[in-house]
Amino acid sequence: MKLPPDVIIPREKLTDYLLVFRLKSDKSQFLAQAGFTRSNPDALEKAIREMIATHDATLDRQDRYGNFYRVEGTLRGVNKRDILVVTIWILQIEKDAYRFVTLKPWRKKP
């Protein structure tokens, strides 16, 4: 299944989390390989939306908060470099909208 185009991607998830260097579980350096930085969060959001439009979402797990979905695929960078990513989304039990949770490097299994 494909996620709907109106998924919610909170801007602060991009500007205050993914694109900020962290000593533990840093994703900013990984995303910088594709040209994504704090100065262009709109480009990252656009790339995420394009990726989920062309890749299927699969149910990853369920808990008391809702259903978590996983979309694995290629994120096209602003520098035209592709990176493999996993995005996680939640469909909360009492809401009818998919919300972005996180993004991480995708390590293909051999």
C-alpha cells in the first residue's frame, strides 16, 4: 500500500532533529551526503514525499498508540546523490492521518 499524499511531516522533526548533529544516533551527517542541511529542510521534505509516493508502506508493528508503518527506498538528494533510507510513520488510533516519526539509513540485507 502507498501512504496518502497528505501525510504530516512536522517541520521540527526535520529542522530540530534530523538535520541537527547529535553525538548519539546522528542522522545529519548521513543526510548531508545527499546535500540535505538545516538550510534546506523543504528539500528534505519534498524528497521524503516523493519517495513515499513511489514505494510501498508495510505494517511494522502495533501498540497502544497506533499502527506503525515502514517505507524503505531511495531518497534523491539535492546534489543528485541517492541514499537508501527507512522512514517510519504512525497512524494514531484516534486520528485519521499518517504522521512522520523518523528516518534512518537503510541497510539492505545480503
